[in-house]
Amino acid sequence: MTTPRPNVAFFFAGAKYRTAGDTVVGRQSASGGFLKGFIRHGGQRELIAYADDTNGLKEFEAFVRDTGSPLPARGYLPLSMAGLAAVGTLFRPGPGLGPLA
């Protein structure tokens, strides 16, 4: 029996990961590239988002589809912290961790 790899939830707001357009900055490029690499090479059975609202979850699903990944995507909203705690790790693009602590 193989042990499943630990998973991570991505705090997702589309603008933080968007790498197209005239206003892309380094943090967006790094976060978007990291998420794309994780989707392609992370070895997960599913992809997980944490978003402020359902629009953020829909954007995450679209981001995953745009990579061509067949993996299912699901997410958590702020009211479902128990589910997020079960994942165990939250990736947040950028340095501001205080509001999520």
C-alpha cells in the first residue's frame, strides 16, 4: 500500500496567479508558475483551493482546466476551516500571512 502524498490548499484569488496581461509582476509570475508546476508534477489525486468566495473557487477550477490537467479541483470557503485543517498546509502567494493566522 502506498502512502498518499501530502496535499496543499492554494489560497486562490485569480489576480495573484495571472501571468498574462500588461500588469504582471514578479510575485504573480512566481505564484502562477509554482501552481502550474504543482498541478503538472505534484503527484496529487485532487487539487484544492481556499478562496474568499465561490467566484474564487470557480476561477481556481478554470485555472486547473487551462493547464490541461484532468485532476478534480475542489475548494474551501472561510466557513469550512475544519476541511482546510484536514489538508494541513495552505500556500498563500505573497508575504502577508497575518490575516490568515
